[in-house]
Amino acid sequence: MWAYRLNIPSHWRLLSERYRLAGGYCENCGHKMFPKQKICPKCGSEKIKPVELPRRGKVITYTIVQTPPRGFEYYTPYILAIIELEDGTRVFGQLTDIEPSEIQEGMEVEMTIRKVRVSGESGAIAYAYKFRPLE
Amino acid sequence: MQKPTIAGVGFTKITAHWKQSLKDLASEAAVKALNDAGNPEINAIIVGNMLSGIINGQENLGSLVAESIGLSGVSSVKIEAACASGSAAVMWACLSVLSDLFDSVLVVGVEKMTDVTDNEDVTSALATAADYDYEVFFGATFPSLNAMIMRSYAKTYNLSPEDFGYLPILMHKNAVDVSHAQLRFPIDMDGYLNSPMVSDPLKLFDCAPIGDGAAALVITKKDGAKNSDHLVEIAGFGSATDTLATYRREDLSRLRAAELATTRALSMAGLESKDFDIVQIHDAFSVIGYLNLEALGIVERGKAHEFVASGDAERSGALPVNPEGGLKARGHPVGATGVYQIAELALQLSDRAGPSQIENPNVGVAMNVGGTGSNVFVHILRRVE
Amino acid sequence: MRPNRSVGIVGWGAYVPKYRITSKELARAWGKDWKKYAARILVEEKSVPGIDEDTFTIAYEAAKNAIRRARVDPSEIKAVFVGTESKPYAVKPTATMLAEALMIGGEERLTLGADFEFACKAGSEAMQAVIGLVGSRMIDYGLAVGADTAQGAPGDALEYTASAGGAAFVIGTEDKSVARIVGTCSYVTDTPDFWRRQLAKYPSHTSGFTGKPAYFTHIINASKKLMEEMGTSPKDYDYVVFHQPNGKFPLKVAKMLGFTEEQVKPGLITPFIGNTYSASSMIGLAAVLDIAKPGETILVTSFGSGAGSDSFHIEVSDRIEEVRNCVPRVIDFIKKKVYVDYAIYSRNRRMIIMPAGIGDY
């Protein structure tokens, strides 16, 4: 199933997002978005500039994956969550350094960088943001 | 304006068809529909399918299907809109007929899922309906995204785990006597509650099964139909999109695209939600089934479980829902499902649905959901007197 | 060796994964008598990386903490060196990933970047390289990191100590320093006490031979030579930090050199988290900086198999109080822990071999 191998050019293109949460800021209406879009989904303005989003936020909702797709077998069960960052922008990613029994909606988390997937023994390693509980 | 009309219906049983290929299934359904329509001359074929490239290694299904039924030469394409590919194909067939450039269009929805045998591979293939860069890359599966919708919906309306069981239990009950259904056995609340977690809080019995199947329709105009004894009119249709990624939606406990598509379809049909006599919902996951009932304007938000629990959704109820068992028990060969839904409605509205036939319906609606509500299609069908 | 202009540590940071396995659990897995076999090396428990952690993610955490304490804009940092013997990629630098993640060298990424290898002293030689660059005025700030997810073969003696952790130091001009690095001294010989061949998953070692001809000889020679160059003796130091492959060796080498246990203990971290290889002496130094007062002096001597030692003379300055508490201290990482059993440990360390094709996408 070649279609869900890790595509290196696409991962590379997105590194500023995956390592540093680079998003977009609408200079017309002030809306922040992740990822940065060409046109503001709120006001339609094309005046969008890049911005680094806050790295802390809270869990809006989550799920615990028991049946993984290819490439995630080793990590199962793992936790996926929608995070609302301090400025209201939402992102999606894994929670890490947490036991399923510890998760609660509304809990505060902070961004870190972790391995997301590894292409076997000889392929590339993809690192990206994950969120862990804030101490 | 003459509305598009369904002149012929055909489909295969939904199951793991080990001996039949994608082409075999598509041609079986297509031939049945063509025969049912009295074999009119076909101007175009529109194939609804989601996963043939990734699972079967085969694209260009327009050519494949045309050739398989001896219609090479006819214009033919595949249309893809994730799990809503089938009804997307129906809608574009309707538009073709309405354009007056084509008289008769054959729609074939087909999905052959069991050619990959590892769960991880099927899970990965289905996940392509979500946002690859911002969801799937991080390990999102299609059930996991729907699980988050389920958790949000349950939290918003304070629902218990049991509340999500009413729909799958009804669907299994309905499918028992339906010969083309995939899961023809009843389940009870204990069985539902104790089914394994797929993606917490989503359980196995919240999920439609994986299966192969094909369904076909001949769409034409009433005046041009050869067999006029079982025609059903497509009175209205509408479709709408929402954000590809689930996390980019403000409210996870409703389906905006489903609401928009419903409004558009009702407006075209000149009808209201209260006019529905039978409903086809997209219960790929219990919560999505509930959200469909709410988006269709049948029940208030947060009340869908009460409506199903009350018995109103049963075959004999006030407003029967999926009398053949829906996606959960009739089956959900993803890209074919939308065509199955409309085919089931066409049979009901021409009193040909067999054991699942409800009493004298006049107007039916089918809602088909692509992604986690990112691409939704609604068709409203009406009996032709 | 002394730099041409005064150089110091501008910011320090550490990171230790939160998972731990006890030496009793390791002994249980292999049917060993813990008291006879493991207790004598004085390592109670060791850190275990999470399933999604490796040297890069550990280096990232430590470096982030160091930069925060340094209060330097990452664009002003013009060198990033990572010392490790568990590179995520055998070929492809960890340093470039750190530069990308932390914007080192700014938008334009104008920075030196390289990975260093010298067994357990790769991190300290990364520090020396930065000292040289700053001391010669080629750059004003550089980042040196020591990080490892140390390998020890299942059932081997090393399994009781090989752990995971990292420490990072932003090194720069003296005016912004929390501690001045006055001088450094290195000593190397060709001593094959411990190695890992190109494609081997786990290192090989020579048991007793790793002691006297390797660890003790190199640490003693480098430390003595440094003190000679500095004109100091053991009593002139408030703290001494040695490479700590276990809890026993650092105390023994301290005694041999004439240091007291009180000088060693504040920087002796291995008993609580195990041997973090390239980070071992650097985490020890970070723990000392966490508590050191202005005016105090520190001697640090690393050891890398193969073999060599780097020794540093460090004097703490006033600015240390300002930045000490702005990020977690080593003690905070030591306290934050979750125990795992041998099964989870094997999984997190990827010691369980999955069938071909699984996870290959």
C-alpha cells in the first residue's frame, strides 16, 4: 500500500508547522488559523501572514485508538486529541507521556516534538508536534 | 422541468465476495438495473467508488465498467467523494439528464474492500477520507475521528453509552429478513455495550462492517422510460461541503454540510422535513446516524436517541428509518452505499422492497455522508402515481 | 587549554524521560540475584525513553531549556553540536533537526551544525568545540548538547545502567555567563574498552578492562593535568563531576584523586536515572549548576571509551541566580517518574521484533 507511506517531500514542506506550529494570522480581522490558508475562513481576506502559534492549550476532545492504521502498530493504543491553543486556534495531534486513565477534557497540555512514525529499520523518521500534560 | 426518474434498480448482496472482483460486482448490478429498466439506450455511465485505486490498484473505472457490460464507446467516468461517492454519482447523473444532453444515464456504485485482508490496510485506506497532512499523518483513523465526534456529542447532550446502542440494535433487527444484507443477526444492549473498543468511546457495534457490493440505477426522464410500472421521481437533491479536517469545525456536535444539503434538496423538491415518509440515514457510526436525523430536521438536536428508542423509527413506526438495516447491518461498501440507499428508497416507493416494505410511502429521503461530514449529499425521492 | 577571550556557560538545560525501570525488575527478568549481581553498582533505577522518544527529541527538550535559561535569541546562536552514540540516523545529522526545530541561526539558518561521536564524552567535546569558536571570536554563542538513548544488550551487565537523557549548554561570551569556563584539558589513548561496530545494535565491552586501564586512567590523567595547568588542587573545588557509568566508579575515582564524597554527591545522578552515556557528566554538571552559588568552583571530567577524558575548570558567576528557576531542574526530572515493567521497557526500547512489513510505512 504505497499510498500511505511517509512522503518525504510533503513532510519536509510542512516542517515549520510540524516542529514549530507555524500558522496564519489574518491582518484584516485578526483571526488565527492552523494551517495558514490563502484566504481567511472568517472574513475572506487574502492578507494572511505567517505566525508561530502558542504552544500551550487544552484538550477539547480525545479518543484512544485501539485499531491502528499501517505504521502505527507499535504505538497502539495511542491517544488522539483536538487541542485548543491559548489563542483559540485548534490543532489535532497525539497526546504523549500520559496514560489513557489520566486524560480529561479541558486538561492543560503543552507542545513537544516526538517521533510520529518510523519507516521501518532503514527508512526516514518523521518527527512532529505532540502534546503532553502541563505540570 | 421534468424531474430525473429512476427507471431501473439492481444490486448485489453485500458480503465478502471472495470469488467476485470489482468488475464482476459492478457488472452484475449494472445488468440487473438495465434489465429492470427494460434495457434502454445508455448515453453515459457514472461510477461511484472511493477505494479502487488504493485497495484494488485500479482506477479509470469508467472504462472498466463500460467494457464489462459491453458498452465500450459510451461516455463514462468515476466520481469520488469518499463514503458519499455513490450519491455523488447519482447527483451528477441527475444533472446530466437535466442538461437535456443525455437521455439515459447508468449509475454504478461499487466497492471491493476485501481484496486487502489486513485490518491495518483497510483502516489506512478508509483514512484517506480525512485530512492527510493534519490528521492521518498523526495516526488518525476514520473511526477515531468519528469517536471524537461521538464524545463531543455525548458530552453536549449528556448521553449515556446505552443511548448510542438503540440505533445499531434496530438496524440489526431490520436486516434479519433482508436477503442482500450483510449482518443478518439481531444484537441486544448487552452485546452492544460489551463489544470491543475500536477507538474509545466508539465500539465495534457502533461501526458499519467492511464488505463488498455494487448497486446500480438507470436514471432517465419519465417520458423516455421504457418500463413505466415502477418509476420513482428524484424530486430534489442537494449537496454541501464542510472543512476536510474534523478539528477545524467549531461545533463537533452537528453536521453543517448535512444541514445545508438538506435545505437545498428540500428547496428543490418544494417539500418540508415533515413530508418524509421514509428515511435513509448514513449510520456508518451510530453518532453519525443520529446527527443525520437531526440535520434532516426530523428531530431536535440531541434527541435522536429518544426518537429511535421510542419505536418511531421501526418499520411500523411513525417514520421508518433504514428498514433494510442501514449501513450498520445491510452493509456499507463505501463508494456503493449512496447508490444502495437510493435504490432501497426506489424499491420502497414502488412497493417492491419485499420483507422490509413499509406501508405506502410517498416521499423518501436519503442522506449520504462523505468523510466525517465534509461532503454530504441528500436526495429526495417521490412515488410516481 | 584556555580560550583567547573569556568564555562561559550562558544557559544550561537538562531532560530525562519520565519512565523508570528498577534494577530489581531487570534482575527479575533474567533470573539474577539482585543483591549479588546488581546492588553493588549502586544504580537503583534507570530512565527509559518513551516509545516516541529518541536522541533528537531528548536533545530538543534539553536544548529548549538551555536556550530559555540563556535568554539568547536562537538566531544569535551560530553553532549547534550534538554529542551522542545513539544517533537516530547513522548518516544524517541530529544537529540540523535541532537547528530547524529551534530556529538556531535564525530564518536564514546561518549556523554550524554537526554531530560528534566519542562514546560517552561526545557531549563534552561538543562543548570544547564551542568554547574554541567563541574563544577565538568566530561566534558569540554556540549550543553543545549531549544526549543518548543508551544501548545495553538484553541480559548484559550494561542493561542495569544504560538509560536515556540529555543536557545542553549555551556557551558564549563571559559578560552574559552564569559560569565562566576558565580552562579545559583533554587526554586520549587507543584503549579498546568498549565499542560498537557500524551495524551492531548493541555495544561490546571488556568487563574488568573497562575499569583501571580505561575509566580510571583517563579521568585521573585529564583531571590532574587540568589542575596542574590551573594551579589548583582538589580542595580548591566546591564540586567535582565525573562521568558516571554507575554509582560506584565516580566515588572511587574521586577518592583516588583526593576529592571528598561531599564534593561528588551533588553531581552524582546515575544512581537515580542510570548512565545517560554522552549526557552523563553533563547532567551531573547541570545538577550542580542548579544549586551552585556565585563564586563557587566546579571541576568536571568526562570519559569516553576508546578512550579519552575532557576536564573543565568552571567558576560560577552572579547571573546564575537570575535564571536558575525559569525551567525545570535536574531534581524535578528525577522526581517525575512512572515505573514500567520489563515488557513495556522492551517495547519502548523496540527490543521486540515485529513481523516484516509491520510499521514499515
